[in-house]
Amino acid sequence: MCSTGGDDGETLLNPKPPLPEKGTLCRKCKTSKAQVILQIKDAYCKECLIALCNHKFRAILGKSRIFGNEQKSVLVAFSGSASSLALLKLLSDAVAAGPSHRRIMACPKIIYIDEGALLGMSAEERLTKCKEILEVTAGFGFPVYAVPLNVQDSSPVDITNYEIHGNTDDKLKSLFESVSDTTSKLDLLNRLRCNVLSSCAQQLKTSLVMLADNSTSVAVKILSGVSLGKGASISLETGFSDSRHSDVTFLRPLRDFTSKEATIFSIFSGCPKSVFVPSLLTMSKMDSSIQRLTETFIVNLQNEFPSTVSTVYRTGEKFCSTPSNQPCAFCLGPLDTVHKPCSALEATDFSRELSTGKKPESSCGSCDCKNKLRSTLVQTLCYSCRLIVCSVDNPELLPSTVLENAREAQSFSKMKSQIEEFLISEGE
Amino acid sequence: MGSGSLKISVHFGGGAEILFDNLKQHDLELPLDNGTWNLKRLIAWIRDNKMKSKQELFVKDDSVRPGILVLVNDTDWDLLGQTDYELCDGDQVHFISTLHGG
């Protein structure tokens, strides 16, 4: 295995070693009784765990040099989960720390995306959730905004003034109802969330967005990304920073924290109890989507072999993205759909031709569709976004920004082909 | 033969509460009998008495489903012998789901 560690392969195959004895002391201070055990053998008491998490968080941000000597505004995406709370608490403590304790010069704003329309929640239920979110975040002293998940750009408002407008939800509901399978719905949801966060960051004049992805969710994203054909953009979707959206950089400062570490930290550091916000994955059957299946696989395997998450995570860190001339109109990632000889895409198309027995009629290549909008749209999309768009019955329901990006990309490549003979190519 | 009961408090978090009528805290009085009340027995008791459906989302074999953290009195159950830990009167047991977070 290509790793610097050495015996990584063996570590993965060894089952869980025996649990430590009761009354084990904290490995750091060696005086207090340990209260939590991480990564098989690291036992810590409450105070040392809190100190460890704070130190790790500030070190990750400090090393990235994103925050300098001047205050920078940062939008924290808050979902109500324990990881979101851990992120808020860590950031809040880092901002309030003294200069000798690696203070982070940030000015946080919190944003909550209301996705209740997707799950058929009533307006009352959605507003109750907003109240719960406010109760939990108010104590940190940062402004809290709410925005509905939407196909068109919505403006973030102060969460106390948040109102539900039924008509704007209809387009969103129609879009999701026209998607055939849960896997594509989840993928589409993730794309929409990113677009909403990016738009809100711009409206709130913030160039940084922090997400609470922990190492477990990153490992799930890496593996399910491979299944969904996202090879070109995995490193952007799971890396520490993602600058696909112009003017807005997405950060994942918790990606080195396991879900257990983040959850225990949020409890030990006295955060309010997490707010449970239902999602498409809630109570879903194990085989309802690729994402769910991957999560079950990784979490179950992690239980028996505690180096699973770190191995997937470290392997995923080795992925990188090759930039392309035009970004994908949907995810703004690199386009990986140029038919090079012996490319994976060529092989996939060839298999499809052999197994279905027909040549793709439209230039889409992913499905036998005749929809004109769709066949011109997919030219401007990367492979995994093509799969999403092909599972949407009516592509006109897609966000207007996506359709605009596609139109721009189309006219750009038309113009390029018109003046191609006058351009000096790289070879000359 | 036993008299009295074992009083403990069970808390659900991280979304696990939706399996238990959305109630986060359950104060229980477990009957004292010849058997010992350890976490293994408690989990089975919860499955049989507090869950009408979707037991597989909370319990797997004799333990909790992977992805659910268990804390007893603010201490990780991995440090207390996991399912073999014997409950004491007044114990606070937390079951916290860490699945689909972030």
C-alpha cells in the first residue's frame, strides 16, 4: 500500500484489541481518571480532552494561514448536530482566547438552512425547529441567520424574523419529486446546499464558510464519491479547503476529528444538547441509497476495525483534482468528460453500448434521452452531475444559476470553435 | 427475592430520541431480582419495552448499533467494560447517535 506509515495493511486487518482496565488514568495528565477513550488506546479525562480538541482546532487553522492579524468574517453552516455544536464551541473559544493561546481573528456568523419543505414539514414545525436552533446558538453571542433551501437565490434573514413562503417551496418540491432515486436526490441536495451557502456568504459579505464535516463523514463522502463517479472532485469535496465557488472558500476544520471526538467534546465542554433536524436519510432503509449503504458499511467496519475511518481518510487525501478550462456548470468542479483514449469514461460508454445494444442518440451519452435542453446541458457538466441531471425528469426545474452557467459555457465554446483557426495553440 | 428497584435515568440524543417518542429523558425503575442489571440487560429491556418498531436502528445483537455512543455518568462505556458494566442506583446513561451528522 502506498503509505508512509509502514504496516497500515496489517493494522486494518487486526480486530479490536481488548478494552483498557477500569480506573485507567488519563494518558496526558496521569492524575485524573480517564472518562473517554479515543482510537483504541488514547484515554483522556474531561479537561485534557477539551484542551486537546482546542489545541488541534487552532493548530489546523493556524497552519492554514487563512486567518491573519485582521478580523475576517466567517459564515458557520449550522445543522443542529453535535459536530456543528462542536465547531461553534471550538471557534467561539478560539476567537475569545488570548493572543498567547493562538487566538483566531475571526468574526463568526451562523447560518441555518431550513430544508423542511423537502420533507413535507408544516410551516409550524419548521418555525419550531428554527426556535430550537436559536435557543441552542444564542448563547454563543454571534448573529444567527436562516435561509430556506431553494432553487432560486434566497436571502438569509435574521432567524428571529424568518418566515415561510409557501409558493417558493413548490419549485423545490417539484424538482425533487421529478428525481427518480434517493441516491440522486441526496447528491442533488448536497449541490443545492453548497450553492445556497455560497450565495448567502456573498450576500453577507463573507468570503469564508465553515462546514462541520468530521473524519467519519469525510470517509463516507470519499467512498460514496467514488461510487457516484465523482473522482475528479472528491479532493475538493472532502479536503480542508474548497475554492470552487469564486469569492467564497469552504473550510472543513473538523475533518481531523472523529465523530466520537466531536460529539464527546460537545458534551464535555458544556454545549447545549444537539437539535435533531430530520433529513432525507432519517429512518431510511439501509439499501435506500448509495450514501446510506456506504455509511452503514464504514461505521459497522469501524466498530470491528478501528483504523477503518483513518485509512479511508488518509487514502482519500492522496486524491487531487486536475483543473480544466471550463468548470462544470453545476458543481463548478473540473470537467472530466473529455473522451481521451483509454479513459474510464470511454470504457463506461463502451460497456453501456455493449450492454444496451444501442449507440447513444443524444450527445448526453448517459441516457437515451431526447430532451433537447438536457442534451445541451449535459455537455457543460462533469460526469457525476450528468448522472444527477439525467435522473431529473424535467431539467427546466433546475436552479437558474446552473442553467445560466450552462448557457454561458455553451456560447463560450461556440465562440471558441468559431475563432479556433486564429488561435495559437499550445503546441506551436 | 428482591425488594425495591433500581432507579436510573436514560437519555437519548443525536437523533436517537425519535425512536422513543421524541422523549429525550426516560426515568426508569428497574425491578431488582436475582439477575444482575448490566448494560446488556438494559439494552435488551429498552428494545423489548420502549420500542414498538425499528429496533434494528438502536440494537444490534446484544449491543447498540454501531454509531451510537454510550456514556454512563459522563464516562465512555469502553472504559467501564461496555455491556458488562453493572448499573448502580442513580446512574445516568446516555445513548447518543453520531450518524449522519455534520
